[in-house]
Amino acid sequence: MTRRSILHVDMDAFYASVEQRDDPSLVGQPLIVGGTSNRGVVAAASYEVRRYGVRSAMPIRRALELCPHAVCVKPRIARYKEVSRQVFAVFHEFTPIVQGLSLDEAYLDVTASQRLKGDAVSIAREIKRLVRERTGCTASVGVAPNRLVAKIASDLDKPDGLTIVTPERIHAVLDPLPVKRLPGLGRKKGDQVLAAGIATLGELRRAPDARLWPLFGRDSARIRDRAAGIDERPVETDWEEKSISAEETFHEDIADPAVLRAELVRLADKASARLRAKRLVAACVKVKIRRHDFETHTHQRRLAPATHDSRSIAKLAEALLTSWLARHPGARLRLLGVGVSELSPAEQLDLFDAAQPAETTRLDATLDAIRGKFGGTALQRASNLKTAPGSRERISQLGEARPPRFDRED
């Protein structure tokens, strides 16, 4: 069997690096990309600001406590997508087997490319050179026989790193690493593993079932294999989108159930529109609820039949929220989100899809058409018009109700 050669390429502080490249005055500055108000979160942190303990997904307020002189800029997603296309174009010069994980991260299977392009390490070096030459940004690359080890390796020598892990060196490289380095373990589960006295991947690899079963149950063997660097998953070029979501962080905490429901309907409408744009239907709806103290809850329920209908998705999301609010009366929320999953291709997107009520599919199609021509905020449903405290609502000649302006969590 041919030994696989997998690369994991991870751009270094991608959003921040793009901002520093586009504005040289930001080079060397402790830079935060994210919401510029105290209600926002850190979408990306330059390496200069990371020295102060600032990291992605941290509340802006906390980040500025750690580094009061940090420079904050708003995200420019369209710009990051533009640079990302340049990066992925480089990847495709070396292999067609590219699995993008995000704008700044991908797996590449270069096993079959080595006859023409050189060995995997040479390919990795050339990719790093071309990405820097064409975008002005640096990338860290892990080279390994599988996806899991390549991903771990790419994070070991950041920024601008290149780490090679041969099959013979997997245990030598992985065993000393902290157990939280294992991708997918999660912060809470990682804390539980540490509390159980397992500190490194080597200890996790060698742990008997008696120690692992209370932590992982039936997943014990799989977790042990992952700690050993065993991963048979292929790089999937036709990787399908697993979920679609929309969420907002409010300028002020909201406790009014009517306002919260209106915001939820708007988010469900946005997620549904994205479904239709991708010609997909969903069979599961999830609501994300974050309290004022950052305690986060998620609740989901299956939807049958699968749909892209805004009203159906909003109705189920509203039921989930109403149930949660009944158990937490008076709760103040800082964030709401609506997600859809268990996606599959839509059979057809006619105005009169037999699986959906004709009037709702007609309304969705009309809204999509207007928004496609005049912009995503060109028209809102009447049920969305009750806005969050402090937001401004402006009605245009078309009867438009512009949504309240919030800082995004990206």
C-alpha cells in the first residue's frame, strides 16, 4: 500500500495578517480584529497581542483589559475571502485533492503529486514560498502520513513553521504533547482528562480501559487511537457543508421575550435564505443562547420533512427558545443564533414545491429575488420589526426595515 503524504496548511493569524499587509502602519502593533465595542469578540489576534494572553473568541472587553493599548479593527470578510482564493489557488497548483476547512486552513493529499512536483516536504516549502510571495502572508505547514498528525504538526512551530512527522516519529513527537493538543477533545473534556491524572498524549495512548471508560465510554478505543496518531480518514475534496447558521451579539443584553423572538425569527430567515442559495434543505434546527454571563446553551430538534422554508424553520426555532425562556424567566441574553444541519440537496426550488405550502415558498422566493437585486437587507418580514434596545430602525420607500446593527461573532 502506498504511504500517504498529507499536508495541513494553516495561515498564521490570517485576518490580522491581511490587515497588517493592507495597512503597513499596523505592522508590529498588537492588533485585534473583531467587534470594536465592548460587546464584541476577538475574531483574530496578531502575534504581537497574543503575548498579552489575547486569543480568538475572547470578549473584546477582556482582551482590552489584558492589552489596553491594542489596536482594534472591524473584520472585512469580503477581503479575507479574496486573499483566501489566492491561497487556495496555490494549493490547487500542486494537487486537486484539497479539503478546505475554513478561509485559512486546508488539508492537501500530495501522495500522487510527488512524481511531478517533488517529495512532500519540497511541496510544502514551495507552497509556503508562493503563498508569501502572492499574498504577503505566512503559513505554517504540517507534513505527516495522515490528517490528524498533520494538523497537530502545523501548530507546533507557529508562525511560518514547517514540521515534518514521519511514521517512525509519530510517538516521539506526539507523546510529550499536552493532552489538550488533541484536536476535537474540547476544553471541558480536556479539563476532565487532566483531572483524571492524564497529562500528555503519551499517557492517554497508554491508558487502560478502566481509566478511559469513565471519561469517554464507547469512544475510549477511538480516543486512544487518536492519541497514538492513528487516522484513516481520507482528504475529502467533495466535503459537504455540515451546517449553516446565523447569530448576533447584541449591543445590550436583552430580557424582553418579544424582542428575543423577533431577533430569532430574523436569524432563522437569514439561515433559511442561505440554505436556498445553496440549494439545500435541512432536517434539524438548533438554537444557540448565550446569557449575559457568557454561559451558553444549545438546543436542537429534528424537522420532518427536511425543508428550506423560512416559516417552518423559524417556528421550530421559536419553540425551542420559548421552552428555554420558560425554564429561565427573566434571563438576559447577549447572543442568539439559529443553525440548521443534516443538510441534503433540494430536489427542486420551484415556487410551488410540493413539499412546502405554495404561499410560503412563493414568499421566500420573492424575498430572495428582491434581496438578490437590492441587497441582503433590502426587505424584512413584518415579524422581524421589533428590534433590540438602542438600535435604530429606518423604513425606506420600499417599506424596508433595516435590522439593528450588532457586532458579529465570527
